[in-house]
Amino acid sequence: MLLRLVHRPSNLEHKYKLHCNLEHLMAVLFTDAETPTEGRVHLLADTIQGVTATVTGVQYQQSWLCIICTSKSLIKREVCISRLLRPQNWGENCCEVRFVILVLAPPKTKSTKTATEVGRTFATMFLDINFRQKLLKTRTEEEFKEALVYQRQLLTMTDQGLNPSIKYSISSICIQKSHQLLQHKNFFPVAKGIREDFARRFPVYSLDFTDGIIGKNKAVGKYITTTLFLYFACLLPTIAFGSLNDENTDGAIDVQKTIAGQSIGGFLYALFSGQPLVVLLTTAPLALYTHVIRGICDDYNLDFNTFYACTGLWNSFFLAFYAFFNFSLIMSLFKRSTEEIIALFISMTFVLDAVKGMVKIFQKYYFGSRIINTEHISVLSLLGLGTSLNTSFHTALNTSVLASPPELDSVSNHTHEHTSRETAMLSLFIMLGTLWLSYTLYQFKKSPYLHPYMREILSDCALPISVLTFSLICCYGFREIKMSKFRYNSSESLFKIAEMQSLSLGAIGSAMGLGFLLSMLFFIEQNLVAALANAPENRLVKGTAYHWDLLLIAIINMGLSLFGMPWIHAAYPHSPLHVRALAVVEERVENGHIYETIVNVWETRLTTLGASILVGFSLLLLPNPLQWIPKPVLYGLFLYIALTSIDANQLFERMALLLKDQASYPPTHYIRRVPQRKIHYFTGLQVLQLLLLCAFGMSPVPYMKMIFPLIMMAMIPIRYKLLPRIIEAKYLDAMDAEH
């Protein structure tokens, strides 16, 4: 068999080398261990053989034998299958061998293409006695190969049949087979999806309050640490967006209203939603819409509170329409690859926001006020600092940075420059320190130190500990260095209803157009984030409620619009991180690779309820001590959220494969099923789609950002029409699958 490999046409150029290493291969294939020293009998070193467990013991399948060998002298993987003319004795437990499979492979190869893995594949095929009988009847080499290909296809179909018969789409919104297309009848009768959500979730509603509290398995400690994590993860962005809205609306929507709206909306959603693990927040795109509404009001002399409320009411109307007519089924068309593109884009915006904020601080404090006054606008435009999806967010965050501290005006220019540089360097230290401490504590559960229960507590409390630690370091350790504070103005009245009768028909029509675009953003963000939180790998068991939750979001935002409070919807990556914080995780080893898998998740409403109540009580902490939290701590929080959100992102993992050796590839399902070149093609196409999102989502033109939801919807035909023309559908489905 080895000589036949040497004389193959493809190996002629390496023939001399193979001849030189033939003795080495024979030495690797055979061993003299456990043989009589006086004899000349050699045993095969590594073999794979089929066995059958019976009552009397183990019986070996002696009609075939798979021999595997790994050698550095090999250039590529080789497989040779020999059908013997008559049964031969190949040693103990293989006395009647008719088929011999020889697998040779170099040591440096993908974990799924090693000699052992290839041998296991052929051994699985030869376990079938009918297949072996069919091979015995073949007359030519072509017939033999055709039988092998046919058996491989049968094996692939059998493996797919072992999985659940129903193939859920990645968004898990509709319980339909993936090959079925949506039809008009799926959207009728009206409110069918809402009724099904009630029927699915209402029987387990009481368990959302008792699981982990009553019974043998209690999780009170995990509930407390998760509540603290949610409190800090929601409060700091809420304060930042409140400061932003305060500046963009001239105080019409300020920090107090933002915190109050977050607390009320989050509490109602946690109490009545069908998916309580989803976290609601006001986001940067919503702040952009608010800023655009303020500009329209200033241009046409409209009352902001009234026009804002009218836009919000139209948004709620469209959302209720989507919910009653089961439009959430459309999200089933979003494959996993599409969801991960959008998720990675959101993570990128968090990183970009932190970097932009720190660059602004250095432009002001490190390079001096004179440079900032003369070159501030040109530098910002050159660096592209106002062009991200969250541009307006950092305008508010750095408002106080752009104004020199009054205490420094009386000192000399030399002292002013020295103090400014200290402020910039301290800000960088605080941001990176917050990121380092939070991520180190988050990974502490994998360390061998302390008791496992203490490691889990430190990991769950990573964010609160890091925020409090570096806020105290900044305030007390470097008290002489002035740090920027959030903009805060107290509200005259939190609950004042807008006067709707003052709007004209033209203004109402304009509000309807803005409300429709806003509803598209709500529809995609709410369903997409909920789908990511309910991903199959999270092992949630109580069911989903996409239609009812969309209607609940419409009701909540209708109230917030009337009282002039910021809108809220499902937030990424807070929702998946919330699920992760409540999960019981185990580490498993496969082919030398360590990976984490979720065993179960505590599906409760208590954590979001507790966090919303704590956010409401934070109104009593304004302006101090909340203003003691410096902005660099928030930037560190953004970096931490972005870093932890990409842990399970397959797009990011496949981008990292480009920098890895093939032998280090993880044994994931797509590595096993898809050729390496196809994987890299698919990754490149995803990167192009990501760049398309960045082109619109980070555009300097506000109105291009407003049509950003339509670009996300356009990714559906790209996945279903364009990509199958480039990559085979079976490979696309394999990379979009869960396992």
C-alpha cells in the first residue's frame, strides 16, 4: 500500500523523498512492544477497529481494520483502502481481515483533519455490514469509489437525523422548519401570536418569582450579584444619555427624566413581559432621533414636548400594528450570521465611543487649550470623531471637558499645561484600569485561587467592584486633579403631560413619518436582541413571547412619550450578558480545546425588578454622589461590555482563524463540515456587510443614520439571494447552524 502511494502521479515529484522516508513510515506503523524478543513478529502501532458489546463480553469486527499513522515526513494527508482477495490474519482480534484502511497524515493540520479524525470517519462507514457486503460486490475501482461516496452521503443524512427534526432559525422566533417560507396566512388571524405567547408563558409566570428562591436548588446569591451588575450596567449609560439629551433638547429631557423613565419602563417590562431576561435601555440611535426632532422643532417653531410625544405615539401605533399582525415572524429570516454582523457592529460602536471620548480629553488637556481652540474642529473632522452612530452621545459626555475648570483660570500658563496633562494621563489610567480590573475579575472564575463559590461571586460582581474602585481612586487618591463631570440640571416637573391639541395636520404628518422610521428601529432591535438572548446555546426552557413583548414595548413607550421621557427598547449586549450572569456554566474539553457550555439558566424576573427599583432610588443620589463617577470610568465600562460581548460571536472567532495555525483550529461544527477556503470566503463576505453597516450607521449625515434600520432589513435578501450564488447552500446552512 505504501509503494502504491509512492507511485501515484501526484507524488512523483516527491518520490525520492518518500522512498527515503519509507523505512521511517514502516517504523512508525509497526512496533515491537509486547512481542517476544526472540521472534520477528511486528504489531501495528495505532489501529481502529469496530466492537460490539454483548452479554458475554466484547466482540470484535474482524473483517476490517483501520490503520492510522502521523509522521513529520508527510507533506499532505493520504488515504488508501485495500480490498484483499481472501481473508487474512493480521494479528489478535483481526483474523479474517478483508478490508484495510490506511490513513497517513502530517502532524500539523486542522484538529478535524488529523489521522485519528479521518480514521474515525472511515471506521464509522465500515461499521455497516451492508456497506461492506456492497464493497465486496464491486468490480471496478470506479464502482468502489461510488459506493464510498454514496455511503458518505447516507452517513451525513443520518447525522442530521440525529439532531432535532425541527430546524429552528437562529432567531428562534417562529417554530417552523428552516426551508419553509413565510406566507400571507402566517400573519393571520389577528393577534394569533399574542395569544400563543400568553398560552406559552402564563402557566410558568409564578415560577419566574419562585425559581431559585423556593426549593432545594437556591440561587439567592447569584440573584443578588446579578442585580448589582444590572444596576451599574444600566445606571451609568442612563446618566450619560440623560446628560446628552439635556444638551440636545435644552433641558426638555434631562438626567432626572432619563433615570425616571428607565426605572418605570424597566419595572413594567420586568413585571409583565414574556421574556424578563431582556434588559431595556435608551440607546444612542434613540438619542439621535431625539436630536433630529429638536432640530425640526427649532426650524418650524414647534413645541418640542408636543412634537416629541406625537412622534412617540405614532411609533407605538406602528409597533402595536406589527404585534397584532404577527410581523415578528419576519425576524425568522434573520440567520445567525446576519445577527452576529449586527451584534459585532454594536460592539464596535462601544469601542469607538470609548476611544473618541479619550481622544477628546487628550485634545483638550494634553495638547493644551490653545491647540484645541484653533484646531478643534479640523482635528475632529480629520479623525472622523463625530461620525459614529453614537456621535451625539459623546458630545454630551465631554461637554465639561471642552470648558476649562474655573479653578485653573487663575494660575499661570505653565501650571495650567502641567495640570491638564495630568488630567489626560489620569483619565487614560482610569479607563484602562477599569477595563483591566473588571475583565480580570470576570475571568477569575477560571483561576485556581479561592473557593469556587468566592470565585463565582467575584466574577459576577466584576463590574460594580471595578466602577466603585476606580471612582474612589480618582476622587480620593488624586483629589488635586480635577476630572470632568456629567452635565446635570434638575427638572421642574417629572410628570407633565404634553398638550397634543397644538399641533397642525402638517406637523402630525411629519411626526408619522418619523414615527414609522423609529418603529422600524424598535422592531429590529427589540426582536433581534430578544433572539440573541433566547439563542439555543443559552438553553432557556420557558418559551418566548416576541409578539406580546413588542406590544408591551409600544404601551410603555406611549406613556414615556406623553410625559416627555426618553424611549427605551431591548439593549445589546446587556441582555445576553444578563442571561450569562444567571447561567450555570461548565468547562468541557474536546480534542485538547477547552470551551464553556451553559448547563441551565435561572429564568427569573427578580433581577430586572430589583435593578429597576435601584435605578429609581438613584434619583435620590443626584447630583452627588453620582457626579463623583468620572467619565473615564464609563469609557472603561464600554470597553468591558464590548470585550465580553464578543466571547461567543462566531464572526469574530472566524476572523481570528485567519491568524491561527491550522493545528490550533477549534473542533467546532463548521470546521468539521465546511472546507477551510469556504469558511474564509464566508467570513470575508460578512466583513463586507459589516462595512456596509458602518458606512450608514457611522455616516456624518444624520438622515442617513435614520434609514439605518432599512439597511439591516436589506441584509435578508443578501443572505438568501446573493450569498448562495457564491457559496453552496449546504455550507451556508452549516455555518449558520448551532452545532
